[in-house]
Amino acid sequence: MSIIVQKFGGTSVADSEKILAAARKAVRAQKEGHQVVMVVSAMGKNTDLLIDLARQIHKDPPAREMDMLLSTGEQVSVALMAMAIDSLGQQAISFTGAQIGIKTDSTYTKARIRSIATDRMRQSLDEGKIVIAAGFQGIDEGFNITTLGRGGSDTTAVALAAVLHADVCEIFTDVDGVYTTDPRLVPDARRVNRISYDEMLELASAGAGVMHNRSIEFAKKFNVPVHVRSSFSDNPGTLICAEPEAPGQPVCGTALVRNEARVTLLGVPDRPGAATAVFSRVAARNVAMDMIVQNVGANGLAEISFTVFRDDLPATLKAVEEATREIGAAGYNYDDNVSKVSVVGLGMATQPGVAEKMFRALAEKEINILMISTSEIKISVLVDRDVAVDALRTMHSAFQLDVQPDCVPKEVIGAAASRLNNNTADVVARMQGMEDLIIEGITLDESQARVTLVGVPDRPGLAAHVFEQIAAGGIVVDMIVQSVGREGQATLSFTVPQTDLAKSLETAGRLAKELNCGAPTSCPRVAKLAVSGTGMRSHTGVARRLFQCLADVGINVDMISTSEMQISVVVDGSQGQKAQDALRKKFADVMV
């Protein structure tokens, strides 16, 4: 008999009527012939109330005791849900995370799942009961209750679907699917029928709040179809699976992370190991860095910029102060009033012109770009927070995301079970260390050259003007990095095919004179290395590990660009193969 996992968030179980409505959905699914596992969050704002209560008693409550406290919210919900199902004449049984057998590490408030036992759930399902599991929680080796952090119930649901080999994981929420952007900010946002794991991962990290990135990491790793649906209607929702909605569409969505902070280290000695000192100290404080940009050094000095959530800025600045002294940097600055706006789409990997179109749209609105970071399927820019929503709307309009694409996929929800061709023993084996980092590839591209403009004026339209001029010469740009340093001057670097270097330098030279900045610098042969995988951002030490590896073999990094699933670096062309070999050896334990 097929298994369906249904997850109901806090707004979906906020009161008795909504609990009964959710119970009816589960009963209906069971009567349609499915075995049903429900994952339930705490009711409404219950978790927020518990956090507030704790802080009234202790300004910095012990993390272990916070987990003990917060786990009670889900325990209330699962018991009430079991009662609701019983009142409808069906059998149900509720379990805490510990009773199910969700084993985690001991990182309180941000625990990672290590393994899940299935015997007790399967026995209850075979007895005809609806299993109701508490989301957001587990238990460590010392039998301490742990919680999974942001999006923890989504993570629980997808993990249970993976370990039970469920046909689909249905996420019931207060919206009726995944939209091209936040419909509360952009009224003409469109619900997408289907979106790929990779696109959803990038959108989740870029600010889309429908799903948390850790749950999508699970879904991708174990090939679990995730169906995002409304708790309050029977609308078809959105399927998150391996395939995109329209393969030929360059952009599938835009997203906004409103509360970011940008930190820039100035005058960093341009030598192997400098970045490692920074990233290791930040990672040691369990702070996840978002955009990471390093630009090519001038006069032996480089700049490293990165963003973090604004709430993490105090801890980050302590780490940066230590790193500045250690490496002998000239200093640092920061801005806690910035936001990240991104466009995402699998199609941009094969279709040029997305960056130029994005930059031009922002320029026409006179929105200044503070940082640029690119990957194969995402372009992110940092802007002032007060223009962030305008930037989001501008990009949504520029790529006509309100228009239904010509290639509309066939209904695939009912065919979700076709993905279950994985060998069961293989799936069970992979459940050990369920949230471990997985590196899927370390690629090397030795066909590119690098061009850098230093000291360009930091003003609206700069990036649009530069890349329109480059595109006019028929030159395809790959990696783009922009960072802002001192006195409002920016450094802009990009890579192009080696065969186009001469044309690129000619254009860059004209631009340098026009912009009244220094002559462009270049490297005729660079090596671009891309480390791709699942869990790249949520495992805060990946960047540190990567840069430490390159420093250990004496390789200096000229450019850095990051995304949810990839860290890309540019090194001297003569060092490419050596760098790839070193990275493959360093990450051998987590490569697939």
C-alpha cells in the first residue's frame, strides 16, 4: 500500500476548527487507499510565545533547556490531532520525535538528523492507524531532546517521506503553492505548476519562505516529490521534483532576503590562506555566510566581502576583528541596511543575456548594485534595503514572470510514485548521516580569461553599462563578481573565453577611460573550479574547508562566488589541475 506524508504548519493547526479540517484531509487520504503519516507543527504562534516566556525569565536561556521547552508545542498539537481523528471514527496514534526514533546530533536549537527508525511507524500503519509525528524535534545519543531549527517541521516531513519511501510528501500551508515571487510584495506573482529541486533550493536560500532549504536538500538527496498545497482549499498546488516547469525558460522566479548585513575586509594580503582565516573564525561561531565575494587584488591587496543575516552581525564582527589582526588586513567596514535580491532559473545556464537584462532593468529604476555574485542558475545582487522591494518588482516584471510559459507540463502529481526506483537497501544505507554534506562534483574549466576594472564609480547603471558594452562585442561572460570597497569605489571582475580576451580588454579599456578609473587588469589564462553539492550553505564550514585546502597546497584565490549549491573560485590557470586534485582529495569523504 502506498504511503503519503502530510505536513501541517502552525497556521494550519492554529485552532480546533483547523485541526479538525486537517484531520479530515488525512482521513480522506486514508480512505482513498493510502497509509498516512502526518507531521504537525506547534499551534499558531505557540513557539513564539514560548520563546518570549523564556526570555522573560532568562535573557540568554541555555540551549538545551530551550529545546526542552520548544518541543512541547508540537507535543500538544499531535495529541489534539490524534483526538480529532478519533472523533471522526478513525484510529490514530501520536508520537514525539523521540518515540518515532529520530536521532540527531547534539547541536541544540539547530540539530541535524542522523537517522530515523521506521519499525514503530510501520507497525502502526499496518494496524490501520494514521501516524501523527511531532515535527521539528528529535533526540540525541544522550536522550536529550533536540530541535531542528528554522523550517524544522518541513525537514521532519521530507525526512520521514524519504525513510518510509513515501509516494509524495504533501506540505499543507497557508498559501496554495510556490509562486514566482512573494505575492504579498508583487501582486501579479504567478503560482508555478512545477519547480525543480535545484531552483527551489536557490529560491529558498534567496528568500522564498514557502520551503526551508534543509527540507529541499532532503528531497533532492532522496528524490522525494514534494507537493506544496493549501490547507484551506483543494487547489492543485506546486510539485517540487527533478524537472523544471518550462525547460526553455531562463528565469523561474525572483526572491528577496530583506534583513542582511554586508561585511568587507579591506587591504587583505593577497596570499594563500587569507580567506581561510576569515571563514574559519566565522564558521566557528556557527554563522552561515550567504553571498561571498572576493575580488582580484591590486598592489598585493585584495578585498573580501560577504553577507550574513543581520541578527548574526554582532558575532560576525567579533570574528572579523580577530581575523583582521591575524592576517594583517587594513581594516573592515560593514553595512547592516542591505538586502539581497536574486533571479533563479535552470534555463540561464544555457541562455546568455540574463545578467545584462537584470542589470539594465535595475539601472532604469536608478537602483544601485552594491555586490554581484553569480552561479550557473542564479544571479544575486545586494542593494540598499529601502529599494529592495522595488528591485524585486522590477526584476519580476523584466522577465515577465507573471506570464504562463508556453511549455506547460502535464499533471505529474499522480505519477509521483514512478520515482521510487531506488534500491531499498541503498536508500536505507544513505539514511545514516541523513543530513551530511554531499559533494556531487568538483569541475575544472581552463578555457577562460579574467578581466578586472578597479576603482569604478559606485553608481546606478554601472553594471548594466559595462556588460551591455561587452555583449555588444559578441562576448559571452561567465562568472561576474562586484564588490564595493573604500570611498564608494567598486571593483568589477568577470571571466570570458580566452579567445575573446583581446576584444574584452579593448572594450574594458574604453570603459576605463569613460569612467575615469585605472586601466583594466587581466589574466590571459585562469582556471575556474566549481564545488557543487547538497548542504553547501547549511554546513557552515564548507567554505573554510575549501580555502584551507587550497592554502595548504600554496594556491592563491583571485575570485570567489557562491550560491546555495556551489562555491566557485578562480585561480591562476597554471594551478587548475593541482587545485582540482587537492579539492577532490579533501572532499573525498563526502563525494558521491
